[in-house]
Amino acid sequence: MGFSGLARWLNAPTTALPLIRENILVNHNGRLEGKWQLSVKSFRSTLSQSDGSQVPSERSMCALTMGENVFVLLDDPGAPSRIEAENLTQPPTHYRNTFLTLSPPGALEHLLAQLKARWVSVRQSTANTAPRTQAAGPQLLIDGHVFSIGTDWIVRIGNVVLSGGAVKGMLLEAEYLPLPVLSSPLQDGTSELLSNLLTSILPNIRDAKTVAITISDSQWEDVLWNREEEEKEKRSKEERMPVDEDDIYVYGDEEEDGKQQPRDWTGVDRDRRSAFLIMAALRSEGIL
């Protein structure tokens, strides 16, 4: 897996999918690899509707299914972000955003039913019970194709289809396989290499509205699950441990050489970041 870039074609016409497919196959000598299908469900908490509830705001949860994994983003407006928590005298029990990875598909609904958690699908009324929530279908689908271009590129294109059948534009993802990490001099964090590829596969349609979907390092750190935070703290404690300078087996450059660089775009971490970008983009548009 390599470094990926994501873009939204907001006003893509209904003919966009076959147009891009023809462009990739004919003009880029691409090859159709298969289907690209993702599903997204949205849930909201019903705690604020309970008798005597002191919950000031409603929590929300999105779950994106990608292959055998489900990526879950929880948002609690009443909790502080990680940056806000730095100014608190006592650490919070949780942060505003929590990002989880579950497997297999259906694990989230099964967990909610087991715990009798007070979450309901946005496609169901608040009077429904957990079993009815389990049966609720996805709020939207991303339906399209996966292509390869040469040996270096994987391109994914898909329509954003609401539960009622309406199409709300298109998502395009380009993955550059040779590099798991790619730095960009652009301030918004976009990659010129990926942007050029995505632009080249778009058909020449007047007034097409496309936007790059990016996330800053600070935003990404704010949604990392506690596992990463605990690993950082563990490494920090190990680095602060005293070293016996008289030990003949200790070298001054050991600590620097042993550091692991983050590789966000490899393995399941690539899928996590891609899933978060997709959910963040759709939420910002009010689709989720």
C-alpha cells in the first residue's frame, strides 16, 4: 500500500462514472481491477432524552465499513479536544473525538445490542429498540470501481449514493504505491503529484466543482485512539530511563537510530486515514 489522496467531485453528473472509466482505460492505459464499495451508517445517542438526563448535547457516531473492517468515529460535543484538555487540571475520561477500528462487519451493531447502549440509527425513530437499530440499513453507499494504472497507481472512483437513491457527487482516491509517506510543500497538505493524477482522470466538463480532502497532523492526532497515546507515553518513559554511561555496550546514537517513524499509509492505518477523511468530508457537507 502507498500514499493516498482523496478528492470530492461535488456536482458530478450521472454520466461521470462511465466517462472517467473510459478516460482511464483509453487515455491512461488503465485496467479495471474490481468494485469499490463502502457503506456508512450514522447513529445518535438517546441519553439526552432519558428522564433526569444531565447530558447537555447529543452525541453522534458514524461507522464506515471498508472490506472486513469497520471504522467508527464518535463525537461528543460536551467533551474537550486533546488540545483543550492540556489546560485542564484533571485529565478527562475521554476526548471529544474517538476513532475505533472493529472487525468483522456487523460487530458494532452486535456490541450495541449486547450492551443495550442508548444509540439509535438516524434512519429509525427514537422509539425503536436496539434490535430494530441492528436491522437499519446504511445511510449512504459509495459505489464505483477500482483501477490500476501501470504498476505505480491505484485509482478508486465511486458515486455517493444516499439511502433513497439520490446521488450526491463522487469520491475519487488515488494511491501512489511506491511511497508509504509523501511530504508536500503545499500549506494545505495536499500532494501535487496526487492532485495532478486526479485532475488528469477527470473528464473535461465545464463548471466541475472539485475539492481536495485533507487533514492536518494536529487534527489527525486529535482523533487517535488511546492505544497510540499509551504507546507514546510508554516510549517516553523508556527514553527517560537513566543509562549507565560506563556500560561498554551502550552507544550514544542508539536512541536516535531506534526511533520508529510513523507510516500512516501502510496496512490498516492507510484504510483508517482514508475512512476518516471520507467521513470528515461528508460530515462537513451535512450529508452525515
